[in-house]
Amino acid sequence: MTEHERELLEGMDAVTAARRLLGCELVRTIESRELRVRIVETEAYDQTDAASHSYNGRTQRADVMFGPAGHLYVYFTYGMHHCCNIVAGEEGFGSGVLIRAAEPIEGLDVMEVRRGRSGHEMTNGPAKLCQALGIDRRLNGHDLAKSPMRLEMRPALPAQAVTATTRIGISKAADMPWRFYVTDSGFVSKR
DNA sequence: TGCCTGATGTTCT
DNA sequence: GAACATCAGGCAC
């Protein structure tokens, strides 16, 4: 991700960024290996949204969501899982994009071992993706322009390639259509 | 295929 | 003390 691309993300609200990040790639360097995946499913969250961690203000946990765009917000949930978001929007306004699923492109052997699973079961869920890529709270606040985890932007997908639905696994604001996925991808999470 | 449940730590009320 | 942006395994149909 270049500085120019970071500024573009800064200028987007969470919903716009969630659509725009589909098709983009994450590159994770770990144990001398490079793991690469293509983002195929996202959800938008911001501070006006009761389901968002940023809804109750700038708490310690969600602080990174209020920081500069293009950084990684990692949280720990259900006592055993990590999930990651890409921060979007202006600094001071808490918004981000949950990365729910991705297609493995490079380093599949490493992801298989890390997950103990193969095929779409490696990365078709937010916590599965984090396990496959070795993402935990040590990467919270990391700048995605740098190693050991980078975001590589790709051309925006045509609108017809993207499906929008309600988000998964939330109880508040559950009727907002802020989940997006690549319609023909076989790596999208279950409903 | 679909529903139910256990695992297990952090955050917020 | 409850809720939680989840996952995997078990069992019924």
C-alpha cells in the first residue's frame, strides 16, 4: 500500500472501503515465508453503528479504529479467536473493515499446517483467516504499508461481481446490508 | 443440511 | 455477571 492509497482509504467511509477492498491482497511475512491471500469477503463498521466496537467511543480496545487509515485493528473474541480489520476514514472517526474471508494465493502449505485444514476451510471465516496468517494482538495497530504484513491494492471490482447482504454474528444493527463478498468466490464464509 | 453446544478470555454493565 | 464481529464437532433428520 502506497501513501497515496492510504490517503484514498482515509477518504472513504467504511461501507465504501469494504467494497473497495474486495479483490485486494494481503501479504504476510512470517517465519521467512511470504503468505498471500485475496480478500473476498468484508463487513463495514463505524462509530454510528451499534454493532461496532467504536460505537461507545474511543475505548482502549477500539482505539486503533480511531487512528490513521490503512492500519490493522486486531481484536480477541470468544476467549480463543482473533479477527482483523483494516482501518478506514478520517483520523478521529472510528471506522474499519472486518476481513471475513480470503482466497489463498501463495504459501498454502504453511496455511494448511497452521490451520490443520486444507482448501476453502483454511480461510473462509474471520478467525480462520487470522489463524492461517498468524495474526494476533501483536499486530494490532500495525501499518499495512510495511512488513511483516502489507496490503496491496488492486483495481476495483465491477459492481456486478459483488453481493451485499446483512452482517453475520451480530445482534445490534443486524438489518444493515454492510457485508460484501465476491459473488462467485468459493472461499466465502457460511451464512 | 441444519441445529445445538462446549471451549475459554476480555470488555463492559 | 453477561455478552461477545467464532469455530468445530456431534447428533437428528
